[in-house]
Amino acid sequence: MSYSKIAESIGASATLKLNAQAGRMRAAGQPVIHLGGGEPKSKAPDSAIEAGIEMLRSGEIRYTPASGTAEMKDAIIEYTEKHYGRKVERTNVIASAGAKQAIMVALIALVDPGDEVVYPVPFWVSYPEMVRLAGGVPVAVHPADGSFQPTVEEMIAAIGPRTKAVLLNSPNNPSGKVFDREFLQGLISHCQKLGVVIMMDDIYHRLVFDGRQPVPCYDCTDSSVDESCLLVLNGVSKQYAMTGFRIGWAVGPQKLIEVMSNIQSHQSGNPCSLSQHAAAAAIRGAQGSVSHLRGELEKNRDELVRLLREIPGLKVDNPEGTFYCFCDFSAFDEDSTRLAAYLLDKVQVVTVPGIEFGMEGFLRLSYCGDAEDVVEGLRRIKWILDPEGSPELKIGDTVFKR
């Protein structure tokens, strides 16, 4: 059997592969510590659960319009006004089966074969593959200073005649970097002149620490939503810990949303009606769960960074948001895939190789799980990387050996 060129060019998601591997190890009774995940351990808001139960009991779980229910769109409109200061219409909104689908549908709407999509390094692992799935050419911009944010000039230099979109994620997965106003304003202004769409992946924008506030992208332009170059992408997975509900959305110019909706109608039909009802209830309900999650993540981040800085040779930047730390382990091994495999084999700690995010020598460590896992995972990593450490480490009935 032969396969398409696109199929042969796409690899499996590194993070999902690691999730599956960790699940198999746990099922086999191994004391694995998963520091590679992207799923908060907290529960979905009560408002979402109660709304879902109510709808299930009604038995009316039906098709909806391809771009989402009026209820879901109105909740997104309220969310956009509250968090971005812009009043939009239903025609500016599409709900999708997760933010990932919203990104994918947007790329299909914008990109012809050979067109380019530009994004900074480090990047979320799926960006290059999603661009390729749309027939496009991924263009990664490496900051010359080795930081987690390129300059505006570096980004502009990568934009060429075939560039259709710039894809930004702030706070950034994997680095936790929150892009500053000068960067966003300069890039938005330039793309507005060129007619290049800026896709703002804001999935973590309410999970920002130390009293900081992310810069709402609409604050960086005087253009109306319909006239701007901005497409804002978000969802309920991270901030509301509703990963399994698979509801995301996009807000943007009416014509682009219309094209995206047409594509989605043929691609998958509508997002799940039950999930939309629950997501709308989460957005409109009490927001204490978001504040609680942010507080727990900040405490976990502080502990993770503290423990990492006790390991000689590591270079650690304090994440400003998300629930990831992108740490430079190159002093121990410049091959991040080999190092991640070593940690999994020797001490059963799951991490994600930095090469998957465009930066070799780094590992992404997640702190969205239990605080005890953070502490235990770092204890194991510190032990195995210490050349003068004891020859064995005992964890319950398991004994790790060098």
C-alpha cells in the first residue's frame, strides 16, 4: 500500500507518544513519574459538570451548526469582551473540537501548497506538522541570542512573499515565556501592512504568574476585528482543566471565520453539542477554579525551579506562565532525545526532548501534576545526573541502579 507524501512526512505527536508510554508503564506497576504531560490534574468546574449532566438527562444530544451553537458563541463573545476588551459578533466566532482543530482549520483556510507559516523557536511540537498537513512550509525563527523570544527584526526578516501567517503562542509552550508588548506591537503593525495573518494561540493566557498580565493582542492595533490581521485562538482545555471535552475557538475577521466554518462543516461537522454546553457554562460560571489552578501551578513552578537550580550545570529560566519549564541540560548531554530516553530508562521519569520544540540540549518538564511528583521526579533526576551520587536509589520496592 502506498501513502501520500503528506502522510509520509508527518510523525506522531511526541507528547502523546510519551503519554501513552507512561500509561503503559503505570499499568505494568512501574513507579513512573510523568513530567512530560500537558494536562492539569484539577477537575473541571462544577458549572461545566452540572450543565453536562443536565443536558445528558434531557437526551437531546444533537447536531449543532458546524461553527458552534449560539450559546457557545455568545459565551465566547462575552469572554472576548472581558479578556480582550473587544466586542465581537457571532459571525466573528467559530467553536471547534479543541484549539488544535481551530488552528488546523485556519491553516487550511489560509495556506496553499508552498506557502509559508512563520513562528518563533521554541515552538509547540505540533506547529510544523500542522503546517505541513495544510500543504505549507514551516519557517522557524531562532533567536540569535539564544533566548526564548526573537526580536521583531528577526521575525520580520523571516517573512517573505509566500508568507501567509505568523503563529504565536504566548505564554509559550514549552518555555513559559510571555511575549512583551513591544514585540507584539511591532509584529502586528508589520503584518497588518502586509496582509499577513497573525494567529495568536492564547490557550495559556490566563495561566500567568507573579501578578503579571499578558498583553491582549487587540491592545496592539487600532483596527477593528474585521479589518485586523489577528485571529485569536483559545479553548477550555488548559484554564478550566477540560482537556477531554475538546472545545476550542477562534475569533477573527468575518470572512476568514466563514471560510473556516465551511471547511469545518466538511472536515468534522460540528463540535460535540454536550461539550459546547458544558464549556459555555464554564466560561459563564464562577471562575474560582481558574484562580485556584493558577495558584497551584505557581507553587509547583517555584518548587520545580528551586530543585532544578540545585543541580550543578543546569541553566534554568523562570517560566512566566503555562505549566512547563524548558531547561538547558546540554552540560549533561547535548542530544535531548538520548537524555530523555536515559532518564526514562534509569529512573522512570518522563520528560520531553527539546529537539521536538526546535532547541537541542533542552528538556521540557511539566509541573501541572501533583507537587509530590515534581519533588520525586527531580530527586531522581538529581541522583542519576550526579557522578558522585550513591550507586543505588530505592523507591518503595524498586531499586534504581546506575
